[in-house]
Amino acid sequence: MPRKSKYTRSEIMDHRKQARHRHYRKVKLTIFEYYGKFCACCGESRVEFLTIDHINGGGKSHRKQLKTRGGYGFYTWLMNHGFPDGYRTLCFNCNLSLGAYGYCPHGNVSRGAGQVLEPKEPELPLFVFKGGF
Ligand SMILES: [Zn+2]
Ligand SMILES: [Zn+2]
């Protein structure tokens, strides 16, 4: 048994950080298990790159409403609400491009007016988001 004093404060903080990262990763994996384990646009499947996209936009105001800047708070919200419709998995690149330009240069996804292109994989959940944030 190591003595408590063996660890510096920063080592303890590091340990907590790691535990939080592990938990965060687990939450993300649960989310992508439901919404799709790869980017609906480019097929990126490394979880570090993946994020959840509001199919018809509005993510910013929704996150404001949730008082979270995305990430963990948003993912736990999705889990607590039983994985609501209107979201899909995108990688950061495709998500950012959609947010900034309204399209992705890959040309596989688009945004707005309820228009959603065919997903690459038939088992990907595809929903037209009818509400509005
Ligand atoms: Zn992508
Ligand atoms: Zn793309």
C-alpha cells in the first residue's frame, strides 16, 4: 500500500482527470452506439473525432438552453431524454463545415428545410427534425 503522501497534488488531479476522461469516453460510446458509430458524411469512425449533430441545425441555441457548451452535458442530456430524434453522428470536420457553410465539401450531408440526404448505411437512424429550438 503506497502512503498517501507519495502522490503529489497534481498527480492526484491527473488521476481524477483520467477517471473523468474514461467516464466521458464511455458516455460518448453509449451515444454513438445509438446514433451511429461513424460520421454520416465521411465515415470517420474514430470516436475522438465524432460528435453529435442537430440534423436541422439549432445546436447552438439548444446548448445555450441547456447551459452547456456541448460535449459531456449535451451527451448526458441525450441519454437522459432517451436518445431523442433529430440527431446524427458527424465528425468535427463535417460538423464544423455544416455549421459554418451549411454544407460539407464531401457532399454527403446537407442542412436546412428538413432536407436530409440519403445516409450511406441503411441502418443509420435518419430522422427529419420537425420541432425547432
Ligand atoms: Zn466526417
Ligand atoms: Zn463531410
